[in-house]
Amino acid sequence: MKHRDSHTDKDFMDFINPNSLKIINAFVEPSLLEAKVGDQFQFQRLGYFNVDEDATAQKLVFNKTVGLRDSWAKQAPKPAQNNEHKQPQQNTRSAIEQIKSFGKKYDRMNAEQQAKAKAEIQELAKKVHYDELEPLFGTAVKKVGTRIITMITLGVLLKDGLEKNDAINAFIAKALEDKNELLVSETKGIA
């Protein structure tokens, strides 16, 4: 049985953070060997943690309960006084991350916005490696915008010489059967 959020009609799994479990090995003070389940500690510069019920004297396990805000990291560098040496700001996000940012809204754009976004995606796709793209083949059916931008990117990679494999053929076949005309149209363009 699937549980749905009554306000958004989404499955609760859509709200799960895939990065919520991070296992990090670290060194701690020897006094923590006597920590009991539920004890709470603040680890400097990281946040507040409590002792997990799986913790043993041989293997301590702590769960982060609250992170600390790093106000220094959020401060933008002050602009130089001399404007002569101004350099253009570069986007530090990877090409695939920039492409993925179009996925949430692509299917809701008007035709002009889609054409502009598609051109930008195709340019960014030249910097994408297939290994970065293939995980997007498993995108949920209801996230059609992400599947469309994945297909656009795949089209560029195929045009640039990428050989089709079983995963690509399956992704294309599934997209051709989709009810979304925009996705089907993009897929026919590369099939």
C-alpha cells in the first residue's frame, strides 16, 4: 500500500532524501567510550549528535540531530575596488547538475522557453559523460521534465559518437510508449 501526502498527491518516497545516510569514520575523545544510548553531544563545527542504539564500546555510532550553520561559508567575497580586473563569474556546478535543474520545469515552459532551454541543454551536454547521464534513465514516470532533458542530452551524446547499449535502447523504447507528446517527439528525433 502506498501512502500519499494529502496536500500534494505524492508518494512519501518522493520526499526521502537519498543522501540522508552518510557513514563517516572519525576519531573522538576516549571519554566517549562510556557514552550511553540517547546521550547527546556537540561535535565542534559539525552539530549535535546522539548515541545510536546500535552503538557498542567497540564501535560507537552517533546520529546527527542538528547541524551547525557555517556563516563564513555563506558570505560572498567582497568585490575588488578596482573594476579593471573584473573577471566573469563562472558557474561551479557541473554540466549534468545544470542540465538537471531544467528537469523540474521543462514540461511546464512555453514553446519559446523550451527552445531556449533546449539549446542551453544541448550546449551543456557536450561536457557530460555517459556515466553521469545513465542514472537518470530510471527517473520516475511522473517526472517527465527530467526524462525529457535526459533524452535531449542523450541525443547530443549519440550524435557525438556514443554507441547505443541495452540501457539506452530500453530507455528509448520506454519513452516511445509514453503518453507525453513532448517526450515522444524528442525520442523520435534520436531513435
